[in-house]
Amino acid sequence: MVVTAQKREEVLQDVPIMLTALPEQILRDSGVRDVKDVQLLVPGLHVSSTTNESQTTARIRGVGTNGDNAGLESAVGVVIDGVYRPRVGVGFGDLGEIERIEVLKGPQGTVFGKNTSAGVINVITRRPNYTQNAEGEITIGNYGAVGVSGAYNDALSETAAFRIYAAKRKRDGFLDVRTGHGPREETDDVDQNFHSLRGQLLLEPNDNLDINFIGDYTSREEHCCAGVTIIRGPTADAVDRIVGGPGQGVILEADPERHLAYANRSTKQDIKDKGVSAEINWTTPWFRGATLTSITALRDWKSINGRDLDFTAGDGLYQAPTEDGASSDFKTFSQELRLTGSTDKIDWMVGFFYSDEDLDRREGYSYGVNYEDFLSEATLIRLQHDLAAAGSPSVVNMTDANLFLSQATGLPYGTSFAGGAGSRDRHQQKAKSAALFTNNTWHATDKLDFTLGLRYTREKKDLHSNYVNPDNGAACKAVEDHLLSNALGALLARGLTLQEVLSVGQVAVGMICVPWQNYVFNGKTVDQSREEKEWSGTLKASYRWNEHLMTYASAARGYKAGGYNLDRESTPNPLGITAPLQGQPLILMDADTSFPGEFVDSYELGGKSTWLGGNLLLNATLFYQEFTDFQLNSFLGTSYVVRSIPKVTSKGIDTEVNWQSTSIKGLSLQGGVTYADTRYGKDKLPDADLWRLPGSHISFAPLWSASASATYQWDFGGDLIGRFNVGAKYMSEHNTGSDLDPEKIQSGYALVNARLGIGAKNQRWMVELWGQNLGDKTYKQVAFDAPLQIGSWNTFLGAPRTYGVTLRVQY
């Protein structure tokens, strides 16, 4: 198989990089339509999503960048037809007609667009050719799935051809949803409704020049993603009372197998991804026929996402499915130039990359009509827990909590938080990246090669943030005006001790002045700017012992740019609850939301071998990776923060096998096993919520990951063929939460897909029966603390068993 892992066409077994190359037929047999589907075929690749599909995260060897923060770049990059995409979520759309996908493992700090510290998913779609042909596909499946796609290819002349592809797919949601009193009307979730269009025009005016223009558009108008309760905590009883009875607000007995979620607010998502690109390849008359490649692209990716942020049927906290509610808009221009050539001794390449990215992020939290009820209940539970832990003999009851809230704000209970109010923040980030790079292989002897890659990158980011509270953060501000004079005195009069009163004050104020309510942010405008100039690169040595065996050793330095946390960051005033007496706010605003770049030093020792006359490929690599300033995005209960973890290490072995049987005609196998021991360093971290991290396995990092795919094709009936494929992916136990709470552990599991097809030998038609997750395994993608519900945990589930039939036709 020919691959382009080093931006030149090379035979897979000659490339000193651990990569999985997936050709079109394997992708089709496995039902791969997007990046998330690819993980079934690649050991060590893990792809998950959270509150919406645009927040999709890919991890390789246990290392990736958590979603839910558009300010973080991806540790695993996605490149489609040579164009770097700003975040992994863009790869969740229909990729269309795929020629092949290459998954490169380890840092790719030299030739792939923006730097990536953990790996690259390189997607290559089918280009136009000069043969007239048309293809079509119709799919029907369970959950009301219906899909239609088609492609047409033709020649315009002897030097021009075009290809157009279109797809439309719909499916009902696999989660049932109880909506309480609404206003949500949809009673299912995680549905699909998208359409895609891609057109290509290939011009080849002479043998030395080809130009390929691509334009594409994808729209997804769906509902995703409601959370499912895995542990029902004590606050759930209060939610039930708010909604109308036991089990009305939160499921009575947590049972993810039921695929039952609770949400009274919309999870509608509207995602638009569009762009144009031009790739020019010109074989120059100078430099011994070197090739100049230019890839120019303009892209616009916008995501609007509604969220029910309390994950119950009560009306607590939500983000409206509007541009001001929660949206991210990336507008990107990129330009890459490469000059590639060869002599008898050296394969050389020099290049330049530039990108200009504008990110417009809007974040709006809105109170529901039951928000204050949620707050009182959560405050009460927290107080009872803290006072019991302190050995206090008193019992704080609901009356105390309600009294405190009303006395602390000076407002009648139930009027402190007006429905629809909250926060309306906007972050506008401009990011410019420029890089010079070179990648060269010296053929020292007929058997020994040395490869040197080097890249110099300059990153410049400017952020303008504007924070607004429509109600001016009135409740939080009122706390400071009434706390000491009214609220604490009222609790002392009820017989609470001074220690208990101060505990009440600390907890309740913390609940009232959470970031989206805190008045200190209101009306503030913050400008931040940062610049990074960094070197990255690689050094490899490979030795071909004979035509069947090549071994290699490599060292690489990878880098991923720093940036800004696009969320409110705050810290408690060190003066504590007496701060208002000093004329200071109780909770302080942190205007510096920046975090530094992430670096990795990677070392590999591997071998690639060919057996049985080229019908068996066995490849393996030992690896050790050490990350510094690892960018961890973590939810701390009220907001997301990015912490730079001093050290993360990943070490283990990657193995892969490809076998084409000669004794059993038509049988082939593809698979591999990855063992990756990926851990945090032992340095203590500043956040109390992250105390479990030092020395532990990082989240989403199973020790073992294995994949296998078997395909058998046979002839029958003269003009017919049959084709059967079965594939499986296994991941051992791993934690699915950034803080490593034990409640978020996912035990080891396997997913199995299969496809059986019967069709014509001339490929004019084929009918396929298929199934995915045939074992109907229920598993956590990501688990999280349920907001405003003390002692409850929720999860975003993976897809259950799906099955259907597909008809393919070709002319």
C-alpha cells in the first residue's frame, strides 16, 4: 500500500513511522463514515464525544485533549485532503467517498500543518478520474434510519474531469427522554439529520501540472446529547418534588441499560461546515524534476448547541440553542507550500505553512424557573455533609437553607434568580500560525537511511473577552450587602453555633456566587495576547536487512500551541467570608486565562516485516513519550479550567498485522494490539478536585487496546460474489472523567460489527446486511458530576446495537 505519511508517496513498509493505513474496501466493510467509526479498526485510537458531537475528542496511546473548550487545540490532528481542520469535531460529519485513511501515531511535529503532540488522522477522499461512472446507495436501519447517497464522475475533456458526491441521512434518537413540564418537546435524543455535498474539479493541462479544486458543505440539525444517570444522589429527591413526584425529575433507580434520560430543555445542535480548497502539483523543470505543491483553503465551521445543564426534568440551568446561548464559529484560511525532490542519495523537502484562524465563541448560561430550588437543595446537602464531617451536633435543615438564601440576598425566596437571566459571554480569538519546515532522508548506503525533520513555528494569539450578566449578578452582589448584617444573624438567632454559621456562609456564598452568577465579571472586557516561537522535529535511522525486514529507531520533539481557557475563571478571596467588611468581593475574577504550550519528547524502536511472499505484514514498535505542560481541561463543578500538568508519560508497544491468505482464497485479516501505560507524574496539583491524579493512569487511557477485522469473499452462481466482514475492538478498564472519580470507571468491553453482502461480480450492484455493536454493549463515553446535584453522576453513552440493509449500485 502506498501512503503519504511523510508528504510523499511511499510504500507502507518503507516508512519509519508507526501508522495504520486503511484502504477503501476495509472502510466500506466496516461501515466507516466518520472519524468516530475509524477507532474500531485502529488499536490505541479512542474517540469520544460529550455534550454535543462537535465536542469530539480523539486520543492515541491514551493521549488526547478533552473537549468542551474551543480554546484548546487538538493533540490528535485531523487533516482532510491535505487541509488541517481546527478541531476533531469537524471529522464527525460524513466523510463521503474515502480512498484511504492513515492514522499516524506519536507526535507529528514536522510536516502536518499545525503541530500535533499525539498523532494525526489523515483522510484522503477519492479524486476525479476520466471514466464516466455513477454510484448510488440506499440504507434502511433500526431507529428509523434512512440514508441516501450518490456520486457521479465524468470527463469534461482530455485534460479535465469532475466528481460530485451528495448524501442525506436521518435516524431517530436511541435515548428516550422524559421532559417534565418542558418546554422541550422532543422525547428522544442522539438522533441524526444531516446532508453533505462535495464537488471536485481536476485540471491536468499537461503532464507536469495538475490542479484539484474541492468545495464541500455539510449541515447537521440534530439533538445531542442528554446525559444518563449512573448514580442517583440525595439531591434527586428534591428534583422529583420540584417536578411532581418520585421518578419525575431523575430516574428512581439508575440503570444506563434503559437508555433513559431526563431533560426539560432542548439539546438541539445546528452544525454547518463548509469550505473550498485548491491543490496544485507542478513538476518543475529545475531541481531535477522536483515537485512544487500548493494547498490553499478557506473554511467556515459553525456550531450552535443547546444544552440542559442540570440533566434533569426540572428547570434548573440551560443553554438555549441560539447563537448567544452556546456557539463556536471558526473561520480559517490556510496556505501550505512544499517543494519535494530526490537525488540518488537524498529525498528532500522544504515547506512553508500559514494559517489565520478567527474563533468567535459565545457562552450563555440561563436560569430556569426552578434554579433557586436547585440551589437551596444543593446548599442544604453540602452543608449537612460538611457539618457532619466537622463533627457538628446540629442539623441544618431546609428551613435554614431557604432562610439563608432569602436573608443573604435581601429578596423574598424564589425571586433572586429571574428565569432566563444568567450570563452572556463572548470570546473573540485571532490566531495566526506560520512555520518553516524540512524533512530529508539520506540514503547512506543501499540499506541504511537517516531522516532529519525540523520545523520552526511562530504562534500568535489575541483574545478579546466580554463578560455580561443580564441581571447584573444581582443575587451575588446582594450577598455582600446583606450577608453579615442579616443572614448570619438570622441563623445565630435560630441557635446555630458561630462555627456552623460560618460554614453555612462559606458554602452558600460559594453556591450563589458561582462564575456564571458572579457580578464581578459583569461588564468586564479583557484583552490578552501571547506569542510562542518553538522548534520541533524528528531524527530517524532505518536499516533494511533484506527485502522482508526493516528496523528503525526514532526520536521526536512535538509541540502543541498554548492558548486561552474560554470560560470564566475565579478564585475565592483569601479574606474569606469577611471580605465584604474590607470592601472587597467574596469571589475574585481571574483575568488571566492563558495556558502554555504542550511539549512531548518521543522515542521509538520498531520493525516492519513482510512474510509469505508479501501476503503477511507484521509490524511492531516500542515507544516512550514524555509530555511536559500537558494541557488538561477539567470540569471543577461550576466551570472548566485548563491546568498544565507538569509531566505525563506514555510507554508501551504497538503491534499490527495484515494477512492475505493464499490457502483460503478470498480470506484476509487485519488487526493489532496496543499496550500503553499512560500516567500523570507525581507532582502535586493546586486544585483539590484533582488530588487523585498524581501517579495515576490518565483518563481515557486503557492499558490494553486491540482491534481485529476478518473478511472473506467468494464466488457463486456464475456471476455473483459474496462478501462477509466481522470486526471487533476491545479496550480494557479505564476512567472516563478528568478528575478520576471511581464512579466514572468504565470496565473493559468489546464492540463487534459485521456485514454480509451479495452482489454482481462486475460490481453493478450489491445488497448488504449489517450490524454494529452486535452485542448491544452499554458503555460510558464520558462520565461527569451532575451539575447542581450533589452526590449524583451522569454519563454520555455510546451507541447501542444498530442494524439494517444497504443497497449499492454502480454504473
